[in-house]
Amino acid sequence: MGKLAYIFPGQGSQYVGMAYDFYKEFYQAAEVFHTAEHALRMSLTDFLETIFKDPNGKLNSTVYTQPALLTASYAIYRVMEEEGLPKPDYVAGHSLGEYTALLVAGCIDLSSAVRLTYSRAEYMQSAVPEGKGAMLAILKITPAQVEEICKEAQDLGVVEPANYNSPYQVVISGERKAVEKAGLLAKSRGAKVIPLKVSVPSHCSLMKPAAEALGIKLSQTPIKHALIPVVQNRTAQEHTRAAEIRENLKEQLFLPVKWYQSVKYMVSKGVDTFVEIGPRNVLSKLVLQTVKEVKVANVEKPEDLEKVRNLIQN
């Protein structure tokens, strides 16, 4: 029998009302939301209202998005755990989603995790002035071609691969003029180019000041050895030791997310079933773009629980 991986989405998958059905129907999910709300009370006084109703349009502000997405995904996982779904053999998360993976792996407690993601968002937001950075998704050309394009565009500033999402999709990040030049070069070589609506150019060297600040915060946060191997973005390898996990979280901010490499690593270790836990199914699609011969499902609504149970058992 093959192995099981649980994977957790990152920023961009959020939407108003995510995981609300779990909050209403399962006390375990409600407990997660209220614990997170209490941990953030000094910083975000309208945390739950923003997630479930967003009357003031704050959910897409990164300081709300990051702790909100972690909370929603972990609330769903806690219900899965209580409903008797099996523990995974591996966990992984895309960028921000790595923090949810660490929660599931027993590395960190929920209150610490939501406070860390709030601080992470603050540091990222303050590292680059509004409007200076940009990100683009580049599709239909190879990662090697994207890397070459970035080198060609660096005469206008910082531009680097940020997310290796699949063998057919790489996101680039950096200073706006350089990113725009790289986008034009990509189009001239047959790529599809999609500008991303972001306020922060994540996972590039512009984030080094944010990473230094996060490193201090991480050093002050209790992190335990993982009970389940965590395949981290920084290395696309499994990690269980707390010191390695902490360092990889810091470096993740300014180095690219090796997502499809992480998927391939887990498959090489015998994983044949991937379950995405959290809003939308972005990672499920990326897994299938990377490897065809695996089973994939996502848990976003309570009715998905039985579907996933059947998938795992079969």
C-alpha cells in the first residue's frame, strides 16, 4: 500500500467564509478558530468577522490573510483527525501553508503559529514599499527557460524565480520594472504570462530584511522536533529536527518555493495519495501537473470528508 501526504495551501487560496461550515458543525473547528482569535486579540480585534463576513474588505490584506488561512486549514484538519481519518506519512505546505504542516507535525502550538504568521506578514509588508515589487506567473515554458529570462532581465533590478509550482508553471518575483521586462521576454518565447495581485514580492532577495526579523521571532518561539516528516519548501527534502526546520522557515522568505520538486520527492518515497486540506484546490491541480499516477483529493467542505475517506481506503 502506498503512503499518504497531507498538503496545505498558501496565500491566494483564501476567500470570505472559508471553513465556516466546519466552524458551525464541529466543535473541534470552532475551538481552533477561537484559540486563534484569542492569540491575535491584541493585533486583530475583528479576526473572525473578517474571515467569515469581511465587511471592511480586510481579508486580502496580508496581515489578515496569513493567520486566517492557517486557521481555516488547521480547523479542517482537526475535524479530520477527530473523524478518524489516518495520520499522514508526510506533510507539506506551499509557502505560508508550511506553517499549517508544522502544526500537524506537532512542531508548534496553534497560538504560536498564528502569531508567527501575523509577524511574518508584517515583516514582509514592511520590507518593500507599496508598488515597488511585482510577481508574475509564467506558464507553458520550462523552469530552465524562466531562469534564463530572469538573468536577462536583471539589468533593470531584482527578478528571480519565486515559486516552482509545476514543471509548466513558475512564478517570478522582484522589482516591478525587472519583472515586467522578464514577462515580455517570456511572451516572446511563447509563454503565457499572468500578473499576480500582490502587495509583496515574496520569495526573492528583496525579502532578506523580513527574513532577518522573522529569524529573531523564530528564535523566540518554541519549536519541537517533528513527529511526522515535513517536506520543506526551502530544500524539497524531509526534515524533522527543530533547528533545521527553524532555519528553513527563515530562508523560505527570500528563496524560491520548490513545490513540484517537493511533490516529486514525496512520490519517490512511496507517496501515492495527496490530500489537500484547506480552501480551494490549487495544490491538487499542481500535483497532477507534476505527476499523473497518483490519487488526489481536497477537503474544503464537510461533505468532502467521506470522499477523502473512500479515496484513502481504496
